[in-house]
Amino acid sequence: MRALIPAIVLGLMLTPVFPGAAVAQTATDAAKTDGKAFGKDLGSAAQADATTQPTADRVPGYGGTPSQSGYFDDPKAMERQAASQASSSTGYQTMRNSMDRRARFDKVDLDATIARSKTIAEDPLSYTSGMGVSGTQGRCVPLPPSSGTAARYKATCNTGYTVESRTQSCAVALQASVATVTDYLYYCSKLDLECSAFQIPSCTNTGSHPGKCLQGVDTPGGFKCTEPGDPVAEFTCSAPVAGETAVRVSTRQIITANRDESQCATLAADASCNNPQESCTDSDPTTRTIEGVAVTQPCWAWRRDYQCNRFSPAQDCNTLASTPGCTLEQEYCITDETPCRTFERVYDCPVPDQPQDPNQFICDGDVYCIDGSCETIDRQPNDEFKDAVVALNAMDQARREFDPDTLTLFKGTRETCSSKVFGILNCCKGKGFPLIPGIQLLVALGCSREEMLLHQKDVQGLCAYVGTYCSSSFLGVCLTKRKVYCCFESKLSRILQAQGRQQLNKPWGKPKTEQCLGFTIDEFARLDLSKMDFSEVYAEFTDAARLPDELQAATQIQQKIEDYYARARQ
């Protein structure tokens, strides 16, 4: 140690001293020391808790039973309680309304919209340049838009009444009273066989006893009557009987208990309130003193619950009625009850927010120069092209959809979806509304996978709306309805069925029974395709047939021009 002291002193003398650094080092060391002490205390407490038997005063709720423990035996109860409160929850309704109104676009649709733009961006010169008659760089002009009209769909809404079923209660009280009455006891011998004096409302035959013994003998065991007298009838009367002498007059107290139901008179007279159920609300104590008399009753008061149903006018058609382009087609009752309390209105509406046809271009005003000679390509529109394409496709579709077993064409499949009347969840809004992303979410909320697939088919234009019927009702008010659709293999088949039925005067059947049968060969032969409106599919056929050919021709001509000038520079 003595050898180390000089070295330490020398080190301190040679080391520069910074006051700030010393203070910082001290604070750091103090913090570390404090942290170690804090951790040591917590470690000791944790060790003590782990090795000590828990008691009611050390563990919150140790001695009680949490209300949530009921979920252990019935885990599904939490889901049922949440589902029952969902319709009345403001937060849930806000979330659902936001999801219903928010615009949704599938990735496939977005990719299809920008596909041609990507193609042009990859090789812009193939679409936006060329050589004109003057030899200068040419220009591009847009092609006319497609001739197809906007798609439309059938939208529905509801008018009528909603029914609110709620419990209304009233009180029934037991009114007990004590009264003192006097009893008069009379005897009637058989000398008066009918005891006519006592055949009055105030008297009651309460028994009889043997008459006076007429003859008997003494026996070692006592007197034995060998000839008893005639029986004597006993009558108890609530008032003296004229001309008769009472054997005994006594008093007694009677208890009268009546239920006071005056508070329930209004609900009992209301025809919309029924199924009363009573439960005792005052049964302790069962024995009470009334006017000095102990009176025992199992219950002294009750609560009577009535199930009351209230009808309120309701409708959800304001949005459709105010939507531009929507026209009211019909209104009909969807229940079988009379009077009808639920109606459905059917509107014919344009599909909203349809993407516009992208602009298509042809360059240099259709003037192309090859080997020094220029030629203008004359393009005359062909109005018959679209009709010919549709007719050919209709024939091809008929060949593919012919059913040799039933000898019918264009048979559809019946598909349905459900929705709550005036409710939040709607599993069949139709193609006028975007499909909410996440089929799993909609299935969890109550929609089936089949209903989601039906929506997708309807968006693609494959389904025709047949009608709606009520699937569940209460007191004449429809609670849940089902929409019925006939879905087909193609949009063309759906148009042929829908418009062909109009020509044949063969409307869809009732929604509950329609089976989407196809046309017979005779019915199909009677159809006039020239009178049908196929504008919904014109754009699909003409765009598919026109654009690739024109782009290919423009590309080939452009390549020839480039080859020509490449040879000229050699």
C-alpha cells in the first residue's frame, strides 16, 4: 500500500481536473446506485409475494366472484350480448354507415384502368409519332368514344311501418282487511223434516248430532243407549231467524284479501299489449298484523309485465328519390298480411361513378408515306358492325347453353340474398354499390358467402332482378326480406332473357317460386333480336375487335416508315 500511495498521488497531479465532468460523473454514479437499490427492493417484494400464501386482504377480489366468471361456462354468451347491443350502439352504426358510404375499388379494376397507359408509357413512339405528307413529325387525334350506354341496375327501398316491442309494467297490491261477524247456532229436529225455517241465504247446514236417547241400559262399562232419538240438524246463521231460539251466539273475525289491479287497467285494455306475466315483489314477511290480527299471505304485491307493440311510420327512400337518373318503376306489398304494413319501391338507376372509356388515338390523320408515295387511309364507320357481332355472339351463346335434356336455352340459376328492413346490415345492395373489402368481415356480421358471390356476379352484369318477398314478419310488419335474382353465364344471356321475356309476354314468376327456366326452342325462334337493346355490350365487342387491329396496323406502318428512312441514310 505504501508503494501505491505515491503513484496514486502522482496520477492525480498529472490528470487534468474538469469541474463539470466531475459533477456529471457523480450524478451518473448516484443514479446507478439508486437504480440498484430500487431494483433490489422490488426483487425482495416479488420474492416475498411468490413465497407467501395469498390472502383476501392482499389480492383484490380474492374472496368474491367476478361477474365475468359466467363466461367460463358459456363463452358464446359474450358474442350474443355484443350482437344484441350492436343495433342500438351509436359507435357501431357510425362505423357501418362509414363503411357503406366509402368508395371501394378492387385492385383488378385499377390495374385494368391503367393497363393501356402502362403499355403506351413503355413504347410511346409507337403510339404518338409518325410521318405526315410534308415529312414532318406527325400528330395524333383521338378516336370517337365507344357507342355503349351506361349500365343500369334495379335499386330498392322500403316504406311502411316499424314495430317496436317493449315491456311495460304495472303494480298489483294485495289489500287485506279484518271484519268481526256474529254466528247464530240453531238445532232442527227431524220433527221438521225439511227444517224449512232455516232454508234461507243467511243460514248454512254445518252438521248434525244424535237426538236424545229414548231407551238404554246400565252396563259395567257405563250407560249404553239402545234406542237413540232422531238426529238433530245444526244450522249456523249470520243473522237471527224469526220465531227460532238460538242455541248459541258467538263472534269471530274474518280476513278479506283483494287484489288492487287499478294501476293495470290501461295496459289491460290496450289491444297492442298482451301476454301478461306476474312476479312477486313483496313477500317478506309473509305474516303481518292487520287490525290486531295476524294475517299470512305468500305474496303481498306483484309486478305485471305486458309485451306492448308500437307501430311507427318509417321509410328509407329519400336517397334513391333524390339520386339523379333514378326513376320509380313500381311499389308493391312484400307481406301477405292485411292491411299491408311493409312496401318495397323499385327504382331504375344508372350505375354510379363508372370509369370513362380511355381516349384512343390514331396518328398523322391516317396519312402514311412509304417509299416516297403517300396515301390517306379512309375510315368509314360501320353502324352494322356491332349488330353483326352481337348476333354472332348470341348464336354462339345459344349453342353453348343449349340443354339437350330439357330442350331449353339460356337457363339461369336462382340466387337470393337477405337484408333487414330499415336495418343497417344489407347483404344485397346490388351492383350500384361497391363491395366492402373483406368477405370474412361481412360473413362475421351475418352475410353468407353465397350472398357475397351473388353481389360479385351482379356487379359483372350477369344477374337479373326478379323481385322481393318477406322471409320473416311480426304483427304484419316485415322484419327480413329476401331479394331474388336469376344469374346467367354471360351478360348477353341475361339481356336475352330479360328483354326476350318482354317480347314473349312471359314475365318473371313470383319471387318465392321463380326458378329461372330457359327458353324453349319455339320461344327462342319467336324472338326478334333486332328489336333488343344490346348497347350495354356494344362497347365490349367493338373495343375488343377494333383497338388491337388499329394499333397493330399503326405499328406495322410506323415500322415500315422507320425502315425506309434507315435505308435512305445508308
